[in-house]
Amino acid sequence: MANRTFGWIQNPSSTDTLRNILGIFVPGSDFHTFMVSERLPLLASAGLFKTPGLYMDFQKILRRNKSIAYDILKGQGAGGESRSKAKCSGLAQAAVTGQQFKDYVVDGKNIRIKKPYTDDWTADGFLRWAVSLGFLDYNYADDTCCITESGVSLVMAKTPKEKNTILGRAYLSYPPVCRVLGLLASKGHLTKFEIGSQLGFTDEAGFTSFPQNIWVQAYEEASDDKEKKTLRSDTEGSSDKYARMICGWLEAIGWVNKKPKTVKENIGAKSYTCIITSAFEITDLGIANYSKALGKSKDPRISKFVYREMLASKASDANYLRMRRSIILMYLENHTPRTLDEIKTYLASKNIKEDLTTIKDDMTGLINIGMDIEYDGSCYILNDNIEKLAPYQEQIAKDTTDTVAVKNRARLRLHNIDHKYLTLIDYAFSGKDKCIDFEVYTIDLLVNELAFNGVHLGGTRKPDGIFYHNNNGVIIDNKAYSKGFTISRGMADEMTRYVQENNDRNPERNPNQWWLNFSDNVNHFNFVFISSLFKGNIELMLNNIKQSTGVEGCALTVENLLYFADAIKGGDMHKDAFINQFGAGKEIVCTIHRT
């Protein structure tokens, strides 16, 4: 079975391009005629097909009016080349006109036109969007797509009003749209960060939201316009991006207004105020249509399209999670109220053994993706009718990687902190590609969940972060390693440099003066390495740093960081007792365990 990723859309936004791709499936439509008579001949004449035979293959496919293989629609990747240089290899690629003008030779003549095709990644985004909104039907058995009645209606729509009506109905069948509308309807004017923090399975690394107060602090303390621009354009979590894209769709049909929001954030003794431009309000038209999704209007409730791929994203055990959550949704489909114990028993009957905490987190996540599930304190009831959710034909084994094992173990011990911080385990084991997320969400935990003072630093010639309480301050070095971290000589030297810079506080030594982020009253310092697991002679390397700087430090696994956090939040440990352990000169372990 092909591995497709339906359900979560980050990039496509042009509904005109979406209609064009759907037009491939509708003979006689304007775009189908354009493809047959103009676009494909142009690509062939300009030598832009990856292989010459694709021209006739695509012409035959367009004329036979049948389901089309997903791979033929999507095409192939660049094969080691840059996307911009790759030639056209998919029908959906040929349906998308690029933004940049290019020079081509067609029938011996030089012409300058917008690039008449796109890359496979962009084509795949539009295909996934079409499938997720119910305009294309996907067949798991043979990995093909065919157009639905609503897809044909969108292609043949004659007026903007008709087009928007069809789009609106499709959006209401897409759970994340309903989640966004529900948040805006109940909570008013929200930024993309405020929406993103409540969208998706927030205890998984595939659904991240950049902490708004940390973003605001970074933006207001940015040293130049270039850094501010980067924060505005590139600094957001995956769920923040989902939220921004969805609001863009809804803005185009008049259901949402984009309206900058002035936010004020307090971190420690400092207050920061800035304007976040990616902020949104629901309109009267949006409220009226959201009522349709809830079945509160004269129109019948609109069914939700739920593809199994929507039920997990980048988790290492995503396939298992999708299966488990699919089974839960199918169990709730008859709209009978169910307790967590009943859900647990039903899962066990399907040979899926999970604890109540895990199931409760699943239910929270299902609500956060946009399923209309009510909870009365004892029972859950699903109000939605579901389509597209294909049952699994075989059992998927539970993953046994270190990440999953640690996460499952920690989930049972965390009674007080928000379970979204379980994503720290994903980041710690992810490797270097997620190191910045690991840094940011460590500070998020310390500052927003535990009310320490702290700052994410990172970047050139700065530690990853710092935090402090009363007169005690700690320098943080996050290390994301999938197989565990050994403090090498180079890593120890880097920490030694940070500690010495803080000791000397000489701007000539380091002009960025990162140490000024500590409060003036902080006069006792330690350092910490935070990672997935630790290997090697940790105590020797910690002692070497101490001998060079006179400052003591420790090592801390992300698992134990979460246990300490839970003990502090639950009142079983004071913050002073926690921070006083950072001079231990060894790996510190939380022994507090409330059952």
C-alpha cells in the first residue's frame, strides 16, 4: 500500500489552481480542453517532459475518462537535481502554472512565459488538498484517484458565489476547518499561535505551535530588521502554519477576516508588546456557516471526511497511532456515550492494550483536530457522522523504539503538567533537524508551565537558553541525539566558553552579551546538558568543565526533566530544591513518583 499523507495541508492556497487540477478529470471542461489542446503540446514542443513518451501517455489518460494513478498525477521528484531544473513528469504538475517567467524554445522560436508546470512536491500538495476536501476520491486498494460529484460541481461552477458555496460546504466537511471556526467563534480575535496551540494532537512533534510569548520576546529583542523579518516569515510551528493556511482559505470566501492583533506578554519581570499580523476574527457569515457544521441550522449536519492519515503526523509510530484512533472513532460512530473504561475494553477486544491516560490524550487530540465530541465528565459522545475512514485490514504492531518507550512510560507518570510537553521526548530523540524545537520547547516548559524566568537564545556564540529563580541561574545546552549523547571534548569546550563568558561578562570577549538575560540579582550559576540519553563518562567531562571555570553543572535526560516538572507543578517539589541540584556534577534523576 502506498504511503500517502492526506488530512493536513500547509501550502496550497489557490482555489483556481485546485479547480484546474480537478478539471483534468472532467472531459469537456475548459481546463481539460486547454490541457489537451494547448498545455501538453506546449510542454512537448519545448522538450519539457521528463521522457518524450509522456506526451502521448498523458493524452491517452485524459481522453479515457477513468480513475488516474496517484503517481501519474503527482509525478516524480527531481532525482538529485534542484526542483527548479526538474522536467515535468506528472499530469497534476502540468496543470499548475508557475509564478516565474522563463525563456523556452518552441517550434524554433524563443518565447518568454510563466513556467508551464510545477514540481512534484507542489503537485502533491494540491492533490492532498483535493482529496482531503472530498473533491477527489482516493482508492487505497490501487492507489488511484477519481473525481467526486462535488469536484465536478466546483469545476463547472460559473460564478464566484457558486464557487464559494461549493468550497464552503467542502470546508465544513474538513475537521480542522471546524476546529478553527469553533475557536474563533468561542474565543474571538486570535493569532495563528493561539489557534495553533489548540490544533491537532499537541502531544506529538507533528503538531507544534511556537510559544507566543517566546516569539514575542524574541521579536522585541531582535537586534535588526533582518532578524525580525526571519521571525515574521519563518518562525512558526507546523500547527501554526495549518492555522494560518486554513484562515487564508476562509478569508477568501468571507468567513474570516485577517486583522492584526496587539499582544502583551510578560516573561519574568519584563513586559513585551508587539503587533502580530497573522491574527484572525470570524465574520457573521462564518458564524452562520459554522452553525451548519454543528447541525444547528435548518440544513442537515454535514458529514466529516476523515482519512486515517489525519490521525497522526510525524510520530515514529504514526501508523499504529492512526490504527488505534481509527478504531476509537469507529467505536463512537453510533453516537452512544462511552466512558474511557468502555473504550479501553473495546480496544482490548481488538488486541490493542492501552492505559486510560493514553486514551484520554487520544480523545483530547480528536477534539483538537475538529471532531465534534462532547464530554460530560464521565462519557464521550461523537456528534459527527464520518465518511472516508477506511478500516484497517490487518493489525499494526506497536512501535518499540526508544522514543516510543520513553514517551509511553512518561505519559503514565505525568499527572500535573500539560501532556503537550511529551513532544520534548520526540525532539530529544529526533537528531539535529529538530534541535531548535528542542531548545524552544524546553524554555516553554520552564517558563510557561513552571513559571521560572528564562529565555531561548541559540544562534551564533550563544548558549541554547538560560533560566533562573531567585539568585540561582542555569546555562542550558540542549543536545538532540537519537541514540544518546556523549559529552565530547568539543562539547565540553563549548560549554566552558559559555560559562567563562558569563563569569567575565566582558563585551569585548562576546559583543552579544547574552548573559545580560539573567536578572541583576542572580549571582550563583550552574550549567546543564539536556538530552535523550547519556553515554560515556559524563561525570569526568562535567568535572573538567568545573576545573576550568569553577562552576559546577549536571546532565539531565528529557524524561527526568518532565518528571521534575510534574513534581514541581503538583507541589511535591519546590523550585529552589530543583534548581539547587544543578551543581551535582553528575546526571540528576527525579525519584518523586506519585501514583
